[in-house]
Amino acid sequence: MGHAWSEYVTPETTPLRGTPSQFDPHYGFSVPRREKKMIATLAEMESAKVPIDARDFCAHMLLNLRGCIREHFPFNHHCHHEREEYYECQYHDYLDRMKDYEREKRLLERRHKLRKQGAPNADEGTLVA
Amino acid sequence: MSLPRAVIGMLRSKTIYSISIRKVVSHEPWKPGPYPKTEEERVAAAKKYGLLPEEYEPYPDDGLGAGDYPKLPDIGQDSKSEYYPWDCPEHNRNFGEIMHLRSDLWGSDKGDPNYKEKARFPDWQRVSALFIAIFGLGGLMYSGDFLCKRYAKYMPKQWPQDELKHYTYSDKYF
């Protein structure tokens, strides 16, 4: 079942697009998850003129790549490793979003099922109703 | 850098312009004459354009410069027969044939004053087909943007924010 259809048919068990998570990020984990840290500082990004849409959690690797290119230009293939590292970071950023989606979907389905059963702990871990 | 003295002299005097007007690009040979007022002028004008005096009729003398040019029936190239052995088949025209004053507008690549006689569909059908195609497709694209978007199987992109914390599954990155 595609998402566009589920949005209308079962909106209560579907993570609606563009909306943040409704659950506590650590709910269900035995060990609390590691917080995402922004390594590059704003001053660094501003002085390197990093575009606004590239100032995500991988910006420090973009800075690294740009510095390498600046050092080796025009032999940019010397920065192959830095480039792959940056892409890998972006991939993991995306992977986090996909895993969060799956977690959100399963938690929504679980909460829905518990609410229908009338379980007292149905809203456990919920931030937003 | 300067031009030779002889050339500068030719440019300063009007000689070169008067020679070109007279010899090279002159409108005089094919400009229509003045509007015919007397019967003799009418006959002379008809003879000039290769028409019979009874079928010659000039444009009204309304100051638009048609002069004694004959008023011919409004027939575009598309309305002329394509099976007649024309001297100039690309323009459907015989050699020396008197041309219409507006013949520059009525070529096969432009328009035809009698297009409705040969049109396959009436005008209202043609216009409505155009509008239905443009606004129908545009409306589908516009409404489809709201009604059926892509299947997005991921949460919104996480940006570093002061008030909102994000958590990762990765051990190596971030």
C-alpha cells in the first residue's frame, strides 16, 4: 500500500509527510540513542561560504572536501577519499530518516492497536496525541 | 587610423548617396502612381497593371499610399489550385501576374483570408480545444500537486537546531 493512499485510508497509523515524530526519541531503546552533533561551527561555515542548504550535519565533511580540493586543484581526484566520505555521511543522514520513518510507523500501529484494546499504557512514549 | 582622403571626400559630399538612390535601391520603378482621377488616367493605369479597364478598380484614395494600385479579389495562396501548372509553384503564381497588395501576408506559410472555407472544424471548436488542452492539463498538474504527491518513506530532513535535538542510529558519523 502506497503512502499517498494510506494517508486517506488510515491516517492514524501513517506518518504524515512533513510532520515531525510524535514519540519520545528514546522510547523503546534499552540504551539512550546518541545525540546528533553538529561538528562544523557557524563561523567556519560562514567563512567558507557554505550554501544554506548544505549546512546540515555533514557540513564538516564538506568543509574537509573543499579544503582538499583547494589544496590539490586541479587534480581533484586526489580528494576521492574525502568525497566518498562526504557521500557516505549523507547516506547515513538519509538512513536515519528512513529508520525513523519505519520506527514511527510501527509505533503508530502499536499505539492504535493498544488504544482499540483499551490498554492503560497505550499513550506511553507519546509526545503529541 | 583614418580612411583615405578620397573616401572621406565621397562620404562628406552627397555623391555616394545620390548615386545609390538613383542606381542601386530605387523605389521609383515599382511604386504605384498617383490615384487616377480622369478616365484617361484610369485606362492608362489599367494598361500599366495588365488589366482590362472594366475590371480595374483602384483602392479608395484614403491617404494610405495605395495610389493607383488595383484592388484585386482577396485570395490567399492556400485557396489557389495546387493542380494547375503554375509558373511559380512555390507561390502558386504565374509569371508577370499582378500581385495582391496584401500578398505578403497571404502566403502558404502565413495566413489565408478565406481559411474558414477549408477549415476542418469551426472556430469555436478550435479555440475551445486549445483552451481545454492548456487549462485541462495545467489544472491536472496544479491539483495533482495537492491531491497525489510522491510517496515519501522518510521523515523530514534533520537540520542542526538549538531548540530541537536529533538522535542518530549511526555509530560513526555525526
